[in-house]
Amino acid sequence: MDAATLPLTYLFAYVFPVAVIVSAAITLVALVDFIKDVYADIRIEDRARDRR
Amino acid sequence: MNLNALDLTAVAGYFVLIGILAYFTRRTKTFEEFSVGKHSVPAIMIFASLAATIVGPGFSIGFAGRGWSTGYVFYFLVLAYALQVVLVGLFLAPRLSAQRDCLSLGDVMRKKYGRLTQLLTGIVSVGLCIGFTAIMGKVGGATLHSVTGWPMLICLIAVTGTTALVTFSGGVRATIATEAMQFAIKSIVISAVVLLAVIGGKADLAQTADQAAELSRQALDGMNGWQITGVVLAFMLGEALIPPYANRALAAKGASGSKAGFVMAGLFCVVWLGMVTFLGVSAHAFVPADTAADDVLVLAARTVLPAGMFGLLLAAVMAIVMASQEAVLNSSAVAFVRDIVSVQRAPSERTTLALAKISTLVFAALAIYAAQYAPSIIDGLLLLYSIWAPTVLVPLVLGLFLENTRPAAGWLSILAGGSSSLVWQMALHEPGGVPSILVGLGAALLAYGLGHVMDRPVASTQQTGAA
């Protein structure tokens, strides 16, 4: 394992944290869309109920 | 431990964010909305929800502790877990997702094996989910206790109680939305801690690499072949398609969304676990040597983060604990109502939804009680894994692939697998070091074969979900 440990350590220390942050950023953008969809769904139900 | 104004603002801000998300996604009028969100959740949210649940206390706080004590060994063993998630995504989740008339894992089992197997699946699911909630609540409670000094019971109630309220109010869509937010918070904060440790010079990479090699060598010397096989099998199969993951597959918009969500979550595990393991090993340079393994992540982060930023870490730890708890609590309520209460005759829609919400609170209370007696994170998870895989996994996986399934194969497999695993572990204490999960899986497969030979195929009414 010794020979591979140093490059692996660099991967864990620099590349992986950046990849995790990018995943989080993409998720936040998707979350906004998801909430918009769910809230729109609720508003449609509300309007349908008011009409009744 | 004193908290300053910035710390308190970060923690308060976290709870306000969760409250806002719960408000906007709160409404659930039917049990279908509560359990699978109308089968309408997009792939990226399935990914975030799965990743948030997977990266709970065990795979963050517990795993940094494993890095601290065993170097990179556990990382390579637990890659089996990531592989499992990817394989589930490629082969099982799309088949599960195709069961559009099912609201729970027990529903799928009923279609394949009948009501008795659904009931047994429900009982195992509820017990397992309460166990998971208790272990995660214990971690969150202990962290809050170490920061505030409040009595442990109050801290357990604060953590698990808040989770229960979010889950109670909005069902699976509220759960998935808050999980995505929690996923983002913990991902950003823990990654920032790792980068700050490296860039700030606290973690020397060459020294960390040497330390990792030495710790890994010592850990490998202390493990025999059976132990390694046991750990790999437990992580490979122990959490495969447990109720919260199966519910995400059922909640996905379609088979392709489910597949993409699981595959991305598996790949995320590879990245996350490497990062957290590194933090655990590198902490030897700046955390006291007598630190308990489960305290390493919080202490390392506290050392690395600038003054006044400790509140962010607290928010991240709360996010780690609560995200996993929300998913399992929601699943326990769904399994209880759908697979236990409704197994003979379903109550009205209104009663079903009310029962699901009330049972969320009751199971949270049970988990708070059980948390006081829960073992350490990884030990607790390994115990639960040794129950899930030998009971439900064999009939579930075979049922998703086989036509003409037989009822006896389902219930015999669950009973034989579960009892043999428990007896092997609890009464015989794993003779010869042979892991109980292996014995349980073997018994489950044998019993499945026996039941398949001795029984007739499930009635066509059950295959279509009408039973």
C-alpha cells in the first residue's frame, strides 16, 4: 500500500473535497426547482378547492 | 463549552432553513403522498436524498474514527458498500421503481409472496428503522451534550424530536427537500474543514500518507480472513435496499430516474468516504492522541475552523444526524401502517394518514428510549446489518427477478435467515469467527429453495396487487 498511499492521500485531500462541494452546489440548484414544483402543486390544489 | 453569537446564529439559521423547507413542502393529503410523494421525485433529488441518508453518523463521524484507528483499510473494505449502491441502481432500483402500485417494500413482497411475507417484512422494517433512528439519535445527542452540557436525555429528545416533527408534518417530499438541504450543508462544511486542514498546514500530506500506511498495516495484521469477509459482506449487503432506500426507488419519477439517483449516490460514497477517512488519519497531527475515535471528526473540525465558525460545524453535525433519521423515521411509519396495520384490511385513507403521522412520533419516542442503551456507531450498524440481509434481502432480490414466486419461499426465507443469524451471533457468538451475516444468508437461500419446491405459485390475484 505504501507506494500508492501518497497519491491516494493527495486525491483524498484536494480532489475529493472539491468534487463534494460541486455536488452540493448542483443539489442546491435542483432543490430550488423541486420546492418550486411542490409549491406549485400545492397552489393548484388550493385554487381547485377555492373554485369548488 | 461556550458558544458565541456567530455560533448561535449558524445553529439558529440551520433550524430556520429546515423550518422554511418543511413549510413549503408540508402538505400531505393522502398516504401515497406521505409514503412515495406521488412517484414524482426527480433523479437529482433521489441522489441527494440517498446520499444524505447514507452519509449519516456512521459514514462521517464513525468513519473518521475508523481512519484515525485503522488508516485507509476500512475505506477499501467499505468500497463494497459503494459498489452495492451502484449495482442496486443498475439492476434492482429500476425493477422496484416499476412497481407503481406499491407504496412500501412490504407491498412488493406481498405481490410476490403474499400477506404473511408482507407482515414479516413490515415487522423487520419497523424494528430495523427504530434501531437506526436510535443509533443516529445517540450520536446527535452526544454531540449536543458535549457542546451544551445539557443532560443526555434532553439532548436525545431535542435531536430526535426535531426530526420527528419535520417528518410528521410533511411526509416523504418534505423529508427529501430537507435532506437535500442537509446534504448540501454537511458536504460544504466537512469539505471546507478538510481543505482548511490541508491549506492551513495543519495536515501534512507526506506525514499523513506515512501514518495511513502504518495504521493500515497494523489493522490488517490484527484481522483474519473471516473478519475481513464479515466486514465486506456486512457493508456490501447489510444496508442493501433497506426501507428508506427502497422508498426512494418507489418515489422516483421513473425507472431511469431511480437508476441515475442510485448510481450517483454510490459514486458519491467513494468520494465522501475517502475524504472523511483522510480527515481521520491526518487528525493525528493536530488532535490529542487519547481522543476517542467517535470524537475525532468534531475535534478535528473544531481545531481547524476559524474562531466563531464552530456553529457551522454544529449545524453540519445536526444535518448529518437528522438527514438519516428523517428517512428511516418516515420509512418506519410507512412500513408500520402499510405492512402491519393494513395487511389484512386497510383502514380509510384519512385514518391511514393519521396513523402514519402518529406512528412517526411514537417510533421517535421509542428510539429516544433505545438510544440510551445503543452501542457505538459502527458496532450498532454492523449488528443491524446482520439482521436485515439474512431476512428480507434474499426473497426481495429473487422476487424482483423470478416469475412464478411461491409464498412459502418468502416467509420461510425470512424466518430461517433471521433466526439463524441471530442464534449464530447472540447465542453461539460466531464460532470459528464465521460472520453471522454469512450463516444467515446461507440459511435464507436454503429455506428459499425449500419453500420454492414445496409450495405452489402465488395466486394471480396477488401478482396484480389485488390481494
